[in-house]
Amino acid sequence: MDDIDEQSLGSTAGGDEVATPLADHPRRPRLATVLRGVGQTLVTAGLVVLLFVAYELWITNIFTHAEQHKIHNKLVQKWAS
């Protein structure tokens, strides 16, 4: 069981050094982290704008068509009487 614990901790063959998870990944510069956050925010904002444009083009068209159909029927009834 000691072998499993040493392997899971990432020890070397001599057992003197223990690798930490942070040692495997170098730290990112602050600018790269900020730019990544800004990029993700811009992509998210772009998707929200794209969804709004789709709503304006297609969903409002469905509502407008239904209202125009009602008004058309009322006008036809009025002209028939």
C-alpha cells in the first residue's frame, strides 16, 4: 500500500522529492489571463447579440403575421357587411 501512496503523490524513484500538481503547469502571465477573460466575454456577448437578432428577424415576424391575419379577417368581415 505504501507503493500506491508514493505513486499517487508523484514521488521519484529515490522517494526524496514529491512533485506537486502546480509544478507541472507553469503560471500564466497576468496579461494572458486578462485577455482570455476579455475574449470569453466578447464571444458570450456576440452570441447574445446573435440570439437577439434571430429573435428580431424570426420570432417577431411570427407574432406580426398572426396580428396581421386577425386584422385582415376583421377588414374582410367589415367589407362584406
